[in-house]
Amino acid sequence: MTRKVNIRDAKAHLARLVKQVAQDESFIITNAGKPLARIVPMDQPAPQTRGVGFMTNLSVPEDFDRMGADEIEQLFNADM
């Protein structure tokens, strides 16, 4: 189980806690018993974030701002 440290104690003993984290220990900072932050060593991989939407792995084409320009111009110039 991960150790919990009150925010006041974390402030008072920050240097000691950082040394412990550097030795592959982790802890949770709490305030009034509620978890605020999880402190973990840097060498642990960061959680993978998932992109939003279906086009997350696609890049924007170089001509994005000109795509469909001919069709749009025709629509604006069409006689009504």
C-alpha cells in the first residue's frame, strides 16, 4: 500500500521525502485525509494518455488551407 503523507508534513519534510522517492518509493500527499497528489520516481513511465477523437494519429496536410478551394469558389460565384 502506498504511504500517505499530510500536506503539512510534506512541506516540513520535503527534502527527506524527495530522497525517499529517488530510492523508488512513492507516496500520496493528502489534505484532511483526501488524496491530492501521487509522488512517484521519475524513472517510472508516465501514464499513457489517450487522444480525443478518431484522427488523433493523423497529421494535417500541407495544403489544408487550400483543400476544396476551387469547389468553394464555384459555389460562391454561382448564379442564384
